Amino acid sequence: MQRLWIALGALCGLLGVAMAAAVAHVVPDPAAAAMAGRALQMQGWHALALLATGLWAPRGGRLADLAGAAFTLGLLGFCGAVDALALGGIHLGPLAPAGGVLLMLGWLLLGLSALRSGAVPRGTFR
């Protein structure tokens, strides 16, 4: 799974740069461009999260892999729904908030994987 998370992180980064260029040069509506920009910012941060998850996965185990899955599904849901609305005027209902919850869950799972692996010294959180 390690290679999958790194590859997906790289793909999200690549698509984020391409989308940013397209939005900057093609989208005439400033409100739509700003909305798409917020989705792209979230995509960029979570592309890095996927890369970190891939690097951590051998030590983080199943929780790290679940974090990678949550990040991936969250990116598709949140960024996909925001981009569909911003660029196509297509409302996808609760997909954006569900994607946001999955992104938050990914961070929780990644943190738990660090605590369960013993990577964080005992007594750090007193």
C-alpha cells in the first residue's frame, strides 16, 4: 500500500497544478475561480498528506492504510463536489461535507497510527 499512497499523492499534486493553471487561465468568473482555488488548496495539502502516509505506512500499519483510503475518498468527495459546483454549476448534495469528514477522519487515523506504533514517546501528552 505504501507505493499506492505515494503514487496517489503524486497524482493529486500533478492534477492540482494542472487544475490551478486551467482555473487561472480559463475560468472567467472570479467567484467560481475562488471556490475552485479553495478546493485546489485542500487538494494540495492532502496530496502531501498522502505522500506522508505512504512514507509512514510501513510503520503505521493498518491505521495508516485506512488514513490513506480516507484521504483519497475525501479528496474525491470534497474537491470533486466543490469543483463540480464551481466549474459546472452542478450540485452534488452532501458529497462535499462527507468528503470533508473523510479528510478529517484521515488525519485522526494517521495520528492514531503514530500513537499505536510507539513512534510518539510515552508521556508526551501529559
